[in-house]
Amino acid sequence: MSNSGLGSQGLRTRFCALMKYELLWNIRKKKFIGMVVVAFVLVTLSLALPVELSGIVGQTVSQDPDYVVRSGAGIGGLGFFLFAMVTVMNSISGEFESGTIIPLLTKPVSRTIVFLAKLSAAVVTLLPVYGVLYLYLTIGATVIYGPQSNLHLVPLSLLGSFMSTLVWMAIVLAVGSVSKSSLLAALVPFGAFIALSISAPIISLFSGQAWILTYLPGGGVTGYIKGVGASSPFSPGVSVSTGTDSIAATIITYVLHPASEVTFFKIGGLQGGTAASLVELYSEPLSFVVLRSIAVALAYVLAFLFISWYSIRRAQVME
């Protein structure tokens, strides 16, 4: 066997060993197990609350054959963020804090291999969990809302949900790699998430410059496909969010309504005692909204993963 063959086999062996180490570490994390439980609770609440509210007001739950494909993973942006945080917040910073980074980086293993093994382990950890969540959501939705249609789109929705999570994973990894602190790896992204979650709806509803939210991680700005679905004075159709947390729902909406346009509004008429009303700002093709949200997500993922990788490459450790 050639030296190159032996070398590539050795790289695969070391990569698999590091990935196995990281997978076992992820599975043993009490935080991760707790987050899985919380995720199932969130999905259960998303299924059960409409039923309870309908019972309170004396109405029956109407059939909704597209509930699963419209709901994504059923855990929302908060669920994506929490999964990202508990999966990778200790992946690199925890190694520095415990001192295990020394044997890890001083062994004859490329630091790039170490980084890729940790990232791959996080992906392999999350995808099966999301798969089980979607299965649970599908069964629950079928029981509550009747037979579900377009279930062939569930893998596409799962991929979109994972991409949304990957954005926050990259941010958490980058902060942890630069700061070498698990506390900062959790607090800095959490602060950003809370700030964006609070400010985004306000800016989206009352500002004519809400388009800037499209290029920030999170929920983005909400627009509507006029004339599709139920409408009301403040909801003129099916809602579409442009943010990185809504990639799954946006993709599914595009598959179901490919030729649609998304119209964005703000609330006006709040001065001079006049009644509040929606003021139309601009419209964009739904296809463009989908492509842009994916492009923004990929830009964040690549940028922050590069920061994390570069920080590991430049890290100084003493044997």
C-alpha cells in the first residue's frame, strides 16, 4: 500500500476516534438530555394548547392537513437556539477549561481534523433527535388535526430546521473558541438572541426600515401572501418570515405556493386619533425570499465556523 493510502487511512482512523469521543461526550451531557426533554414538551404544548383553548371557548378543533409541514420541528426559534447552545457550548471552550485541550492539540493530529470531528459529532447528534421530533409531531398532528398531507416534504422541512440550528451552532462555537469560556459561549449568543427576539417584532410592525432584520440571525421580518389562506385586518394572508429561524416554513410555503409574492407592511394610522391600519411597504417574489434566507444562513455559518476554526489553529497550548 502506498504512503498516501496509509496516510489517508490514518486520518480516517483519527477522525473517527475523535468523533466517537465527542459523540459519547455529547450523549452523556445532562444538559443535552434535558434539552431533548424540553423539546418534546415544546412540541406537546404546540399540539395541545390549541385543543385546550378551543375547549375553553366551546369550539371544535378544525382539520388541518398541512399542520406538520407548516410547523417545522414544532420548537420554534427558541428551540433551535437552545439545541445549538447545549450541543456545542462546551465543545471547544470546555476542553480549554478542563485542560483536556492540551493532549488533544499536542498529539500528532491536525487541528483541522479536531475541529471537523467536533462539528461532525454535533451534526450526527442533532439530526436523529430532529428526526424523532418530526415523527412525534406527525403522529400527534394526525391524532389531533386529522390525516396529514404533503408528508413527502417533511425531510425538506427537517433540513431547513437543521440549517436554522446550524446558524446558532456556528455562533456559539465561534464565541466559545475565541473566549475559551463556556459561560461566555452561552451568555453572549443568548443575549443576542433575546435582544433580537424582543426588538424584531417591534421593528417589523412599526418601522419602514424593517428589511434590515432580513440580514440578522433570528426571526427576521414578517410579510404576507395576500389572498392565500384566512385573512383579517392585521393578517391579510399566509404569513412568511424572512429570518434564518424560519427557513423550514419558508421553503415549504414556496413549494406549496411557488408563484406567490410576499408583501410587507407596517402599522400606521396611530397619530391624530385615527384607527390603526396596515400600510403596504413593498413586495418581493417568494422565491427570492427563500433563496436570500438560505444565503444569509450559509454566510453566517461559514463566517462563524471560519472564526472558530481559525481560533483553534492559532491557539497556544503548553505541553
